[in-house]
Amino acid sequence: ILAQELSQTVKLLLSGFRSTMSDWTPFIDPDQLTNPQLLFFTAVYGYVLFSAAGMLSDGSELLLLVPSLAGLIGSVVLPVLGAVPDGMMVLFSGLGSDAQNQVSVGVGALAGSTIMLLTMPWYLAILGGRVDIVGGECQYTKPKGMGDNWAKLRNKGWFDTGVKAGGPIATNGKLMLLTSCLFLIIQVPAYIAHSTYPECATGNAKQCAEAAGFEKIFSLVGAVACILLFCFYLYIQATQANQETAAKAVRKRVAAIQSGEVTLAGACKEMITAASKRRGGSAEALLESGSRDPGTLGALTDTLKPFFMYYDTDNSKSIDRNEFRYIMRDLGEKSCTQEQLSELFTKADTSQDGQISRDEFVELVWGYLSNHQDMLGAKEEKKVDPVPKANGAEDEDDGGEEDEEEEMPEDLCDLSPEEQQKRIKMRALWKMGMGTLLVLIFSDPAVDVLSQWGVNLNINPFYVSFVLAPFASNASELVAAYSYSLKKTSSTIVISLSTLLGAACMNNTFCLAIFYVLVFWKKLYWAFTAETLTIVLVQWFIGFVAVTRNVFSLGGGLMVLCMYPIAIAFVWICENKLGMD
């Protein structure tokens, strides 16, 4: 049977190549496929779009290693590229000859992506990052008087464990509530149109055209409003004190150094040099005068922290001469001789007790980066990466943070810091360009396949797209939300949850703007009342939680997770029992 199906698939491919050049396409028309063949192509297109979304994310995150671009990348580029796959699904769903029916695939992708991002990763982030809740407060730090057997998570209940909310979560929650109202710009006129032209619901072509004409101006207004709020959202992200962007940049920097992707000099030297230029002096002079740039010093401290803590096994907040040598090796700085390293350590050891504190270590590294113009990393056969300390020692709220070990690339560590930065930019641009190209090529056939499933199964393609499309474009968010939250710090959970709310804002502006343009351009009538109500109500519920709650319990996270299946059921009830659309 499998051989027969494959043979038929090959014949269909060959028939596509024999088509005339005027209508030639490398993709097979899905209505010629059997269900097994359709399943195969669904998996192929889904995997390609999943890989493309990963390339867009990886490429943009690589640019976080470029200090001069990190702020722009974290606040603008990352959110926009994250919305590109869903936006292209919406766009291509409305470009065909049967746009009025096929656009439901785009609506399903938009609704499914928004609701999935606000429910599944939200619950997983709370599940992975939860700590004990005592007296209404999350226990991120060890209370005084607790013994060595204390742990952040000891309780197992639904409402005595959870995570702490933060300012960015409430801010992004308010922005999401605001942008969700953009759906109402056309939904209210559409309700009036459906009352004025009741036969449109039964397929009366004339009344449908009249309804589309009535709604056209509102779709244009909606598109303009979406673009304005899209720009406003990016402006807010770019101008506010962006703790989230800084934390992402530090996390990427640490992971890149650990994996050997770059050396310490390759990741941080440009940052030190830029700080010295802003302060109007050499980095070393600024260090001696105490006039260091606090933002740069904080970023360098956060970058060095996990490496320092790995060797500070007794939690004394100090390291000796040998441990310093090992840290410099782990940081990829292997160009210094033993004598040079010893000289650096002696200069930093102001107390002459054979130990240097973390602050002294940071100052040592600052001076090291400012004085060494030519630092080449040499690869080692075996590399020790910072890992959680064996004795469970922690440092304040975010102690013990580390990133997973990755395979060591072969092409960057032997280069100068300047060459490393150049190679990073080239690699990032290649990944983002290739990811964008794949999304543009495969979004259209993916929409056709999802639409065909609706025909074959005799169900609204919205439901197929609602379930399948988000896992092709946003599956990585599920893994990222859980794995990052495992650090069990308040800062990581704030980043995880506020990022999810930000993604919903992008769908409400960027993706919805594309949808409004399609409605205006293709003269479509709005037949998505049930879907719109579902998207808006889910966002209002989660936005209210994000704005009003200071602590999110695991039980509350479960309630948020339940909104995903409830949303699908609500659409079905509205359409089939209440007669909407």
C-alpha cells in the first residue's frame, strides 16, 4: 500500500512538472491527494515552517552577541520576526481565487497561535519555574534560620506553589488588552451588516457583496489603527528600560561562550570599548577612576557570574589563582601565558591573601579586555562548562543560573574579537534570510493543505488550522518557556511570561493588519464573529490575570491552560448552536 501511495505521489509530481509555464508550480494541488499523501505533505510543510521559524529565531538571537545591536534586536527585531510565520499564513490564505473561504485558514492560524501562546507555554513556564508560596510570597531566597536542606520547591500542591509576577508582565498585559480591541473595529460594523443583509449568511452573493462593501471602509480604518499601535508597541519596547532585552543578551552571551561559539573578548570587547567612548576615556582609566558605565558593568558582571560561581564551590564569593586560570580557559581566553595570568591575578588580589572576590574578578576582566587588542582563542579537546554547583549553593535571587552545553563550533574561536563579530553578523543574516525565504515559499502550499483537510473531513478549515498551524510556527516557544523557567528565578519567569504577552500584541497588530488589508483589497466580508469573540475573550481573561495578580499559582496556570480547549469548544458552540456567522 505504501509503495502504491509513493508511486502515485511521484506521478503527481511529474505531472506538475509537465504543466505549462504559465501555471507551473513545484507544489502539488492538494485536491489530487489521498489522505495518506495529504498527511505526508502536511508533515513536510509543517517541518519546513517549523525549521524556518527556528532559523529566524536563532539568527536574530545571534545578533544579541553584537552589543551595538542588542537593544534594537531584543526590542524590535525579535518580536517582528517571531510574528512573520503567522503573518505569512494569514497573507497567503487570502491571496487565492477562493479567498473568502480559504481565509478561514488564516483566521485559524491567527487565533490558534495567539491562544496557544497564551495558554500552553504560560502553564509550562509556571510548572517549570514554580517555587513555594509562603504567606502569599514566592520563596526565591533562603529565609534566615533555614538549614542547608532548604530548597526553593518543597510543596507539591496546586495553590501553595507558583511564580512571582513583575512589572513587565503587567505592562505587556495592559498593551495586550489595548491591542485586542482592534478586532472590534470591524466586528461591530460586521454585526450591523449581518443584521442588514441577513441572506449573506445563506450564501446570497449579492448581499455578501453589499456587506463586503459596507465593511470595506472599516477594514481600512482597522489596518491603519493596527499599524499605528504596532509602531507604538515597538516604540515602547525600544524606549523603556528594557530589562528583558538585557537579560536575553546576557543569556545568549553566556551560552555562546560556554559552547565555544565565541570567546569572552569576542562577546564583550566591543561593549567595553563602546562604554569607554561614551565616557570619554580609555576603559582602563575609567576603571581606575570609578567612572565605569553602570549598564555595561552590570552586563559584564552577569556574563561572568555563572563562570565564577561554578568554581566558588564553598560559596565564599572568592576564587584562588588556579581557579582563576580555569575560568579564563572556560571563557575561551587561552592566548595568555601562565605568567600573564599570574600577573593579572596578583594585581587584582589587593589583600594579598591568594583570593579575589567577584567584584575584583569583574574589574580584572574589565581591565583585561581594555588592554588586550589581539586575543585569539585556541580550541581545546575538552572544555568544562559552568554547571550548577554540587552543594546547591546559591547567590541571592537568581543564583545558580546556567545554560545547557552545546556542540562546539570550529570556525569562530580562533578568530580575533573583530573577526568573530563580523562572522556572527554574517551567520545571523544568512539564517534570517534563509528562514524568511522558506516562510515565503512554503506558507502558500501549507495553507492549501490545511484548507484541503477541512474539505476532506467536512469541517471548517478554521479548526484544522487552529490546532496544527501554531505547532509549526510556535512549537519552539513551548520548549523555550519551560526550559528557561527551570532556572527558578523571578527574573527568568518575568521574561518568559512577558514575552508571551508581547507575542500576542504582535499578533493583534502585525498579523491583524495583514488580515485587514486582505479584507479591504480582496473585498471580503467579515464572517468570523465566533472566532473574534474567542480571541478577544481569552485575551481579556489572561490580560486581567496578568494585570491584577502578583503571584501566579500552579492551579491558576492550569486554569489558563484550560482556556485552549475551551476556546475551540466556544467557537463550535457559537457557530453551530448560536448561529453566528
